Amino acid sequence: MIDISYEIGGKKINPNNLKDALERAVVAAVTDGIKKKIKSTRCLDHNGSARIKVKGRSLSDLSMEVSGCCNSFIEKVKKELS
């Protein structure tokens, strides 16, 4: 299972607790896009899945950090996300 977390303005957020409908829509679209691109991607050597941290100063300035069980798997995930 893909682990996707969000950090906006230096604070970890729970997408389900966002009160603003537009912010919820942005986070949902980002989450759906990530899941579509890497939903079945697993490390063939370790059977691990990806951990994605989406972070930025605001929802209009987001970047992703990818982590996983090994460097080759992390590179594979980054390639699929680009």
C-alpha cells in the first residue's frame, strides 16, 4: 500500500480534516494522480511499497519526496511519477 502524507507550511496535515472544499479537492487530485501512476509498483527485491511525502509552503507550491526500501526502488518510483 502506498503511504502518502502531506506537510504544508511546515505542518503535517490530514487531508480528511481540511475544511476548505478547494483545498480538499486539490489534495484529492494530487493523491489520485500519485495512486494512478504507482498503484501497483512494488520493490521486486524486498516487496516494499513507496512512501510519498507531499510538501510545500502552500498548496500551490508542492513537491514530492519519495522513500522506500532501497535506492533502486526509489529511483523506479521517481521515474514513474515524472
